[in-house]
Amino acid sequence: MDNPSGLVPATDAHLPKGLRTPLRDDAFDQADEAKIAAISGHFEAIMRELGLDLTDDSLAGTPRRVAKMYVQEWFKGLDPRNRPEVRMFGNRYNYHQLLVERDITLFSCCEHHFVPIIGKAHVAYLPGANVVGLSKLNRVVQYYARRPQVQERLTRQIAEELKQSLGTDDVAVLIEADHLCVMSRGVNDTSSSTLTSEYGGRFATDEALRGEFLRQIGK
């Protein structure tokens, strides 16, 4: 996203307050490399507390690898400079039927235990005067997924972003995901999955349209 002024815009400022990911006001005062250095030191301390020998050649680089993964990969969706620009194109095809992008790969991180959430997102909208490049739907999902999350908020963040970007309330989002905080700890349940959905505009009021969306994604 272009940012000629060099100023970092507030993350999620365009979203209703209840949908914003909790962040401090100084979240972007430090450059990425400074964050990586600080997180590396903190993670090294955690490893030492666990009794690991960081002189071992397999472990020596782990603190920095983890720090880079957090800042540049897992949590890059926290940085509003990575927010995708959803460009619209004139609907010269005069296509006004349901448009569905299904099985979008979703990788996120549970904000309660910092372990992965892995699943699929399905999104749909009814085109009006404009349509959007399909890859932008995937990028919106990935932007909001790549941060510490709860699935309920993630679902609504994606829906709200699409409503604003597409200029229509006729948007549907359904996420099905496995949470490693359930699978690898606590109840250790490896067979359950979590489904969340958000329906706007005609999807909320038109049962047949909602049913067609669910049919097309195999639900």
C-alpha cells in the first residue's frame, strides 16, 4: 500500500471499534529490525529458562528465526502498510449473479496461546457496477489472518473490509478452521473444527441466496 508521507496509519481505524485488533498507540514506533532484535532476546531468555543449550548449532539461530517469523510472516497483518489495496474494475460483462471464492487457505494464530489456526475461508458477493480482481479476496483474508486472532473477530473483520472495499453489504464470509490450542493442549481433541459465518445485505435476508452460497462451497 502506497504511503508517500512515510507515516504509519492506525491499524483497523476504518473498522468499527469492536472489530479492531487490540494494539497500543506506539505499536509502530519501532522499525521491524528493532522489533526482531528485541523479540530475539526475549525468546532466547525463554529457551534458556526451558533449559535448552543455545551453544548447540541447531538451536543457536532459533531466537532470531522465531523473531523474524513473528514480525515478517505470522503477524505481518498487524502492520497497516501491508493492507491490500482492493482495486475495482467496471462490470462490463454485466455479471450480477453470485460470485464465490472458496477454499482460500487460512493460516492464523490463536491470541490466547499463540499456536496456529489452520483452515479455509469462503467468501462471496453480489457484483454491482464494479467487480474486484479475484486475488484481492484472498489477500484480504490473509491480511486479517496474519495476526494474533480469535476466529469470530477474524470472520467479521474480513466481511467488513469487503463491504467497504466492494461498496456493497451483499457479502458472505464462512470460515472453517482447526485450532491447535484445542488439538495440541487442553482437551487434545483432534477431530473437532470450528465454523463461523457472517452474512450481510441480501445474504442475511434472502434464505435462497444464502442456501446457494452454502451449496456452492459444499455445506
